Amino acid sequence: MARLKVVPTPAAGPWSKLVSDYEAAAQARGLSPRTVDHYSDVLRRVLLPFCERQGIAEPAELTKRHLERLSVELQERELSRPSIRSYLSGVNHFLRWAAREGELPAPITAPQLRQERILIDVLSREELTRLEGAAQTERDKLIVRLLADTGMRLGELRALRVDDLISRGRERFLRVRGKGSRERLVPLQPALYVRLERYIRLTRPEASSPALFLTLNKRPGGVYEPIAETSVQHMIRYLGEVAGLGKRVYPHLLRHSFATEMLRRGMHPIQLRDILGHSSLAMLDRVYSHLAPTDAYAALIEALQDGT
């Protein structure tokens, strides 16, 4: 995401105090540190400098016309539409909170840019198998397979521990810690569960760290550390090149691919929402837009045939 090169407003005045209160409230609600940092960055680098330029000294002085000017300013800069949407979303999240707290005379929000629907070239199941096959170690193969078969986020994969394998009768699950420290159980295929057990028992280095996936070599001090986010990103990109997939491959693409494949196979959106760890069905709207036109064609033809 492009970042605005602006000078943050000095930490003084009603605006800065209100933003500090908002940050504390967000932390108290259990939002992830990354989410809180993003909101804080948007407010202190975008909204507060804008208010200073416009001479808006008090939050109660902010109007919808001001917010329309802010939207125009962002559009006039060299920023992508997703970046602008992200900035305005952060501002609106703050304004809705401020209105609930009685800090604004009436609820107001910045006009949001229309969401562009983009067809993402997801990976097929055959391409995912090739991606796993390009990996040289069982650790890397399992990382690819877990991302491909569970749709978990990269941060969630890195947070996995050796005791997160859950067995309930004949069912197998993986305990995943999502955003806001929310836990969920994600179903696993029995064969993948067995592979993970074997990896923990026979392949994973003996280490004091409870993390499931560790570095392959000891770090200074003679310890194995949890695998780094950048290491997984570089590894997935490299495997995509080795497998000859001919497209840019990154961890979140495997999440998109999983969600798209499950929808194509008819999984109920509510079940998929729970597996992916989304907070609402609205989050899945972007996934539907990834489906190719051929999927819509096949679905319509099948529906018409069923009705005859």
C-alpha cells in the first residue's frame, strides 16, 4: 500500500487527545496490534494533518464537506484506489467511534470510493500440487499444503504451535488463532493430520520454542526460531518459479484460491466464513468477484436445466 509522505501533527490539542483515546479503546477491544497501528497511522498521517491545513481545531467543527475535500485530496495524489479506500475506511472507523462517544454533534463519514471488482488469477488444485512438489523439505511442503487446504492467513500459520493439532473422535482439526486473538478450529484431512504428526515427531527440530514451523538452521545462541514472515513469502514465490506456474505467487493467493475453490464446490458461505475466520459474510463478497465468468455460465446453465 502506498504511504502518504506527510508530517504528522504534533501530539497536542483536542484532535490528538481524541485519537489517543481511540487508540486506547481499540486496544481495549482486543484489536490486533497491526490493526491498531494501521488506524493510528492513518489518523495521525492523514486526518490530523488535513484538519490542521483546513483550520479545523475541534472535532465538532468537522463537516461532511470537509471529508469530501479529504477524499478529493487523496484522489489527486499518486495513490491506488485500494490505498485510498483503506485510508478512508480507517478515518470512518474512527469517526463512527467518535460519534458513539458523543464527540461529534452528528454521525458523519467520508464518501468511500466504489469498489472495483477485479478477477484474480487464482491457483488451480493441480497448480497447488505442483507448488508443493517443488518444495525440497517436508516443512516447506506442509506450509504449502496447509495454506492451500485451510485458507489460513500467513500470520496465523506462523502462530501455530505443536499442541494445536486437535483430535475429536474420528474428526481432525487445527486450532488457529485469528485476528483479535479469536481462536477457531479448522478441519483437516486425516492424511494431512498424520503428516503433521509425523513431522512433529520425526522431522521438526528439537527446540524449546512451541512454534510448529521453525527455521531449518540454528540461530546465534544455538536455538531454532519460528520461521519469519519474509522467509515464507520468499519461499512461496521461489516455489512458484521452480514449478513454472508463470504467475506471481504469494501466501495470500493460496487463501484466495482455497476460498474460490470451496465456493465453486458449493460450500455454504457461512461455513466458509467460519473456516476463514472472517467476522462477517460481507468479507466474502470480494471472493465471489474472483470467480471466473465461466463459473457463472456453468451455474446458470445448470440451474436452467434443473428447472426444465
